[in-house]
Amino acid sequence: MAGDQVTLLNFWASPFGMRVRIALAEKGVKYEYGEQDLRNKTALLLQMNPVHSKILVLVHNGKPACESLIIVQYINEAWKDKAPLLPSDPYQGALSRFWADFVDKKIYDLGRKIWTTKREDQESAKKDFIDSLKLLEGELGDKPYFGGDTLGYVDVALLPFYCWFYAYETIGNFNIEADCPKLIAYCKRCLQKESVSKSLEDPQKVSDFVVMMRKKLGLE
């Protein structure tokens, strides 16, 4: 929509912010980017998300939308003329929402358990993490993307975690590709899309950030 004012309030390492960046890139939406200091939140962030007072927030013509999957759905509906992210079929749409929710409840939560716990306490989280990735791998099958032939909602939900995998592997001392080769091949293939590659952060930079956070938590 011409003349739209779009601002993304985000923290660079957030996989949730990367979701929104991919969705905006797929739709060709230009936006201003407002990097946030999580320890010193801006007045704009507090104003636009008074309920949770946290990133991430998309501000569209002065109106805020919060929570990454809700924002991605909003972007899909607000800019309908290009690159649909959710299928029009109600069942396929419900399936996409189910797997995106699975990513939040399993991949994010278990990944967080890996990097926020002591090494001796990581084994069960690592096993559950790999098991969850294997379920996703099974759902992907031989399709180019989770929804079929074009990048969609589940891809947008999952792909940002790919640049966190190196941190999980380094801290947990395991290899994701050894257990889930098809899923890693899919991630690498998706990185060939500019909307994905330009929206994801460097895995080494993410890993350095995670190591720093572990030190602050007294885990290193």
C-alpha cells in the first residue's frame, strides 16, 4: 500500500524478529528498523506494547501489532497482492498454523533449554530437540517448502532458528545435520532466497551472543 508508514521495533538476535523481516521482504514492504536495547526500552516500544512492554512490535500507520506469528498473519492480510504466506484452503491454513505453533512450543522452548542450562543438564533437551526436528522433517517430506512449492507460514516460523542451530550445537556438543540431513538441506536451500538470506543473522555472531549470555547467567 503506497504511502504506508511501517516500523519494526526489534532486537537483532531475535528469531521472532527475523520471521517478520522475512515476511516483509517476501511482500516487498519497505520499513524503518528500530533496534531496541532490551535493558533500556525506548518510549516508543513501551507506548506501542503497553501490555507486555517487550519486542517485537510492528507499527503500521501508527497502529501496533505484537507477537511474531500474529504479525506475520497481519502482514499477509494487509499486503494481499503479493506472495501469499498462508493457503486459502481452511484445512491447509489450520495445518500451517499448527506446525508454526509447534515450532514455538518445541523448537524455541527446547533450544532455549539447551543454551540456558548447565552442560550436564542438557541431554534430555537435546534428545527432545532432535526428536522435534525429526517430526518437522517428516512433515516436510520431499516438498521444496512446508506448504508446497512456495515459501509460506511454517517456513517463515522455522527458518530463523537455523542461524541459532550453530549456537545450540556448540554449547550442547552435538550435530543436528547428522540426525536431520534433509531438514538442514532444506534450510540451506531456503537461504538461496534473498528474502531469507538478508533477514537471518550470521550464526557465529548469534553464537558469540549466546556465549556472552551464558557467562552472564553463570553457566560458563
